Amino acid sequence: MRLFQLQRVSAIALLVFLTIHMMVLHYPPFHIDFARILERMADPMWKAIDIAFLFFVLVHALSGTYAVLTDFDCVSRARKVLAGGATVIGVAAFFYGAATILAFQPPV
Amino acid sequence: MYRSNGFISFLLRRVTGIALVLYLFTHMWVIGSALQGSQVFDARLAAVQTPFFKFAEVALLAALFYHAFDGLRLLLVNWFKITDYRRSLFYAAFGLAAIMTLAGAVPILVFLVQG
């Protein structure tokens, strides 16, 4: 899949996931703390939705950053290094984010 | 060229995109404190609930809505080959982003005042 296709597919997914995220978590504004988030995250479906959201947001963010940076000639020469770096950051951020989502467990 | 709608749209989309990427990793760092337990999480979250961050949230909303609507405009123009409407769709995306930002900002600022 080409970079611009990756950008578009992830953008369409984000339109759905971001709308859900904003409506459920931020609108209307309310006091947020660990206990409040735990109420929602007790349902495994929300964990799955949030992990899918994390995946698409990282794909969109990192492929977008790659596209912006490779517009500069000096960076463009090192595009393979940049692509490798973006992949490493993406994988690490995905595991960190997924671990965070799974950390919202009710006390035993 | 540098005053054309196409260039302004291109520049704004990239600037908002970079701002959103920086926000994403900051957001992950804040929420990631859940790995250290509920007390650390609540303390870190409280640190970003100050009035300054509420105003920053409004700026974030503006960047997010502009980036989303302008991106949607690009998808529509490319899919339906409606390049003749590029300029009007740019104004529509800008207007929609402004309306949605306002609709999101009012409850945030009311919540800030009322607590």
C-alpha cells in the first residue's frame, strides 16, 4: 500500500473513531479521573475500540509526519532511515498505548 | 501562489497536523501514567486541568476540526473529481471547522467557569 493510500484509509477510520472518542470522552466536558474512566473500560469492547483507535491514529500521525519531513530535500535523502525510525516509534508507541489501555482494570 | 487557497490549505493542514502529532504523544504520556497506578494518573491529569490547558484545549479543537474538514474536502475532491468546487469547499471546510470549534469551546469554557 502506498503512503497516500495509508493516509487516506487511516483518515477515514479516524473520522469514525475520533467522533466516537470526542462524543463519549469529551462532550459535554466533565470531571475525568481514573475511577470515571474505569467505569467505561470495564467493558472489553471499549478496550478493543480504543486499541483500534490507537492503531489508526499512530499510522496516520507517523505517515503524515514522514510525508511532511520528506518534503525537505535535506531529510528526503535519508528517507529510508526516517521510515525505519517512524516504524520503530510506531511499534513502541502502540505497545505502550495498548498497555496503558489494558492498565484500566478494576481492583481485584 | 503563496496567497492561493490551495497553498493556505496545504500550509494549514501541515501545521495543524504537526501540532496534532505533538499533542498525541503528550496525551499518550499523560494517559500512560495509568501504568503507575490510579494516584499517579489522577495527579498528572489534574495538572492538565488548569485554565491554561482549557484554553489550549480550545486551540486543539480548532486544529483538529480544521485538519479533519480540510482532509475530508481533499477526499471528496479526489474521489468525485470535483476540482471546480475546490475553492468553495475550502471555505466550507473552514466555516464548518469554525462553527464546530465554537460549539466545542463554549461548553469547555462554561465548565471552566462553573467548575
